[in-house]
Amino acid sequence: MDSGIVTNWSKSSPPLPWVVMIVSSACLLAGLVYAFLPPLAQQALIEVAGALPSDTAVMLSQPVSAWHRFGLVAVFSSLFVHSSWPHLVGNLAYLWVFGMPVERRTGVFFFALLFLLGGALAHIIVALRLPHLQTPVVGASGAVSAVVGAYLGLFPSRRIGLYLPLGLYLQFARVPALLVIGSWFTLQLVYTAFGPITGAEAWWTHLAGFTLGLIFAFLVRALDLVRS
């Protein structure tokens, strides 16, 4: 007998955001390792895993087939290392908010490609603008910027459900994505002022990643690769 009750439950649960989970786990593991190391060992970890803009600049001047000998691995390993917990937590928070829907719409392969290319592009921008800089650069800000840009391109009018602090309580609200992305831009400006690379160079890395994400989203939609 029909009860007349209509449910909106799907027969299958949404796919797990594997890339988001793997990236988050790797970043958290690297963060814990970094936190428990003595200062000299911490610096050694940054130097080993971080990407030197001077090395990246030399790499770019070589044939692509020789890049693996000039710091290509560090361009990607540096995405998973952060030198401070606020930087790490901020990147992971925005990765989860924006990364889960983007990964579910584009699939694991294309989302992983977006994340890695966004991070690589950020380091390349630094190397092109500061080719003699020998300070290791770490962090996933460029990659997360690409994810945020892709989200805006794929879901321009979507609202994001967030828990907002109201005194001693948390209130759930659906906030326009543009407002949340605006707060992300504010955080990037703060990191531009106080991060390891300050000024216009840091801002350009975030802007380059964001633009790459937008272009990626438009290409995916144009090629009809976005899953409904």
C-alpha cells in the first residue's frame, strides 16, 4: 500500500572525495612530523621538500625531458608541507569546502590534475618573477587557489552551507559562494603580507592558480566532461 510519502534519498551515496582525503592526510602527516622535529630538522625538512625558485628557474631553462634532474619533484612535494598550523588549517578548510563538490563533478583524475597543476603553476610564477630567490617555498595555496577558481566556474550561483558562530552558539546558514570566496581572497591578502614570500609576487601566485581553475572549469564544461 502506498503511504504517500516521497523521499529524496538517492539509491547510491555520492562518491567519496578521494583526492581531497589523500591530500589532507598527506598534509596533516607532514604537519605532525614537522611539529615534532627540532628546529634544525624542521629547517632541513623545508629545504628537502620545499621548492627553490632559483632551482625552478634553472629547470625551466632546460629541455622538458631533463626537468626531473632540476627540482621537478620538489615542485610537487612542496605542496604537502606547511611551516605553520594556521597556514595548513586554512588551506585544508577551503580545500574541503570547495574541493569536495569540484572533485565529485569532475572526477578523481581531473581533480588531481587540477590540484597538481595549480600548485606547480604557483611555483613557476614565483620562479619567473624571482629567479634568484633561494628561500624554499612550501604550501598548497596555489593548488587551493585553482580549486576555488574551478568551483566558481562550475557553480557560480551556488550557496554554501556553513556553521557561523553567533555568541556561544553555532548557527547553520547557506552563504553565497561569492561571499565565501571573498573571505578566501582576504586570507590570501593576509598571507601575501606575512607569508614567506610577500608583496605582489605572493598575490600573483594565488591569482594565477585561481585563473587556472576558472579556465579548467570552462574547458570541462565546454568539452561536456562534467558529470551530472
